Amino acid sequence: MKEKFRDSLTVGFALFAIFFGAGNLIFPPYLGFIAGQHWLSATAGFTLTDPVLAIVTVIVTTKLGGRIDDIGRRVSPNFAKGLGVITILLIATLIAVPRTAATVHEIAIVPNFPNISPVWTSLIFFALTLYFVFNEGKVMNIIGNILTPILLITLTMFIVVVVFNPPRPTLNSDYSRKLLYAWIY
């Protein structure tokens, strides 16, 4: 019983870490900032399209058998294969992994080692990614038992510090928004 609980906790933590990426930490405050007085509808739209849709997808996949093929098989076996290939290519290979490599370079490497080329960061990042692909059994344990608890402890500490020692007031929101738009565009 204790081992089953520990396994469930590991899988739960791993799923949390998979769905709670840097975008879920960085994007919501930015979205609220640019939404201004329309923050409530922006929050509802973000919540519906990100965590809710992802959780519903996991539940549906689990109910249908637990594999991506099980979703498409109701249409046809060829559709299932095509859906699986497109999903893996779009979500992992073409969008998420390269974006994550770029985020690692911009957030972790550039501030600390400004002269390191993104090529080196990418080579190291993709070598580590390849290692984890070939050792997929270890990934769940590493993410669920080590990385997610560290993430949750860090987030908790961050929230406590911000609640008890809030940052100083920001600039006028209209002026800040204009600066932000000028910086982005």
C-alpha cells in the first residue's frame, strides 16, 4: 500500500512538472499585465486553454486506453498513426523541445555566461534530452521524486517571500504597457 501511494505521488508530481512549465510561471503575470482591466477574461481564457484542456486530454486518453493511438483508433488505425506522428512532431520535436532549449539559453546561460554561443547550449541540451529519451524509465523517477519537490519548495519559498516582502510599486501601468509594447515590437 505504501509503495503504491509513493508510485502515485511520483506519477502525480511528474505530471504536474510536465504541465507546469516555464510558460505557466511567466506567461500568466504577463498576460494579466497586458490585459489590464480585462484580466478576469484573460485569466478565464488562459485557464480554459492551458491547464483545463491539458487535464481533460489526459483524462480522455486514460479512459480510452492510455495511449495516443487509442484516441485516433475510434476513427481508423491509419488516422491513429497519423495523429500520433503529428502530435509528437508538433508538440515535442518542432515546438516544445526547441523552445525549451532557447529558454534555457536565454534565462540560465546568457545572464551568467554571456559569451557562450547558443549552439553550445543547444548541443548540451539536446544531448541531455537524447540521454533521457533512451533512459525513459529513469525520467519519471527523476522528475517525480527529485525535480518536482525542488520546484514546489522553490515556488513556496518565492510566494512566501513575495507575500511578506512585496516588491516595490511598479511604474504607471499605461506607461509600463507602452514600454513593454515598444520592447516587444
